[in-house]
Amino acid sequence: MTTAAGRPSGRPAPLLELRGISKAFGAVQALYRVDLEVHAGEVLALVGDNGAGKSTLIKSIAGIHPIDEGEILFDGRRVTIHGPKDAARLGVEVVYQDLALADNLDVVQNMFLGREEVTGPLRALHETRMERRARETLATLSVTTIRSVRQRVAGLSGGQRQSVAVAKAVMWNSKVVLLDEPTAALGVAQTRQVLDLVRRLGEQGLGVILISHNLHDVFEVADRITVLRLGQNVAEFRTSETSQAKVVEAITAGALSHVPGQQEETSGATHAAFHGYNEVTGVVE
């Protein structure tokens, strides 16, 4: 038996589901009828070449770009997201590639920036409670490399900064966390720290959408992989049932359901020649 949405009746509704999402900027069709879903406790990797529409899709979910067509469902009910505050109220948090952290503030101040807790008639900052919550959140995520939550972010390593950004995202009763290239420009040890953190988010029951060009990272932590090409879905894989070569083939030559009118797409072989896959680094270049 299936539900009205075509899902097996015994399977729970996704935490987040996108149906037929389209978005254009003038004559440029950035997204065309994109479908996507992520379940509780699942890490979904969103991959594609530069210009595939990954960032536009993330910003549409976050309420930065209003969608032109399609629908968004959260916990099985249709929702309308007019801005980032709407997304946050639903339990959707985004960690962008630039992390959006203030270097001159400490860990606690960054985690509560714009959401400070106050006390008393004078509404003074409740420093003790915020510090305690920051420590508890970092401990829940098993972040042990930060010596003090009163340390300024400017003095943290790349991996530590990423940990603070993720902890900031999950502290507010989040259900879905979107991570945009969380391991970009990190060293080996810092990458390991962040990948462990991504895996723990899934283990704690959150839905995680991970954008990454590094397929080694994707295959290490993702349960499923969705491939975008020129703003369209071209493939979906279960990580345990596919290979990096098949994912690269979809990224570079996946069949389009709609050919953009303003551009003639080169053949898959020609496209792959300019956007190669480095087997050593696991990165689509």
C-alpha cells in the first residue's frame, strides 16, 4: 500500500520534502522541478558541479530565495517559507561555507548572537545560563578540542570554528541541519573532526543535508546521495549500493529532463574533460 504521496504506507514521512521546486533569476533557470527528501537520522549528500544549483537550493530551503514553483513539506505538512526566521521556527538551520562567525566574540557570544538570554527587570545578559548551555551543547556533540567557551573565535582552528558553527545551529531545537562544504580548506585532522561531527548529528536523529565536492567525505558519512546537474535532479543513490565512478558519471553527464533554451550542453565526454574527477583527492574539479 502507498500513501497519496506515493510513499510506502509503513514508512514515516520525511522531515523535509521538496516537490517540483523551480527558481529562476531573470532568464537564468537556476532550479527546475527539483525533488528532494531527508529523513530523521539520515545524512543526505547533495552533490554536483559548480553551477548545478546546490547553493540556490539550500538558500531556497533557508528562505533567502523565494521559490517560483513547487512545494515544501515539513514533518508531512505543507509549509511556506518567506524568510530565514520562518525556516528557523520550523527547525531548519544552515551552516554556510563562510560560517558567519564573529572573530572578535567568544564561543558563547557567537552561539547566542541575536538570541541572547536575559534576566531581571533590566534584561541583563544571563551569562551563566548561556555559558552552561554552550558547554552542554558542545559536550553533546562530543566536541572536546575547545579549551574554553570563553575563548575568542579568532584564536580557533578551522575545525574548531566549524564545530562552533554546527553547535550554534543545533542548539535551537533543530530538526534539519544544512551544511555547505563543511570540510573545505581543512587539514586531515580537522576534516576527521568535522566528519565525526556530521555522523553524530545523524545518530542524534537530525536530518542532515551535506553539500560537498569531496566524494571521499561523502561516501564516508552519507546514507544517500542526490545529484544535481544544471539545476535538475539527474540521479539518486544509496551510498552502500553505488561507487564514486557512478556518481561522477551522473555529475558530469547525467540525463536532463529539460534542456535549457539559452545553452547548448556539450557531450558528457567533453564536459568531463573540462570538469575532471581526481581519484587521489576524491574531488570533482
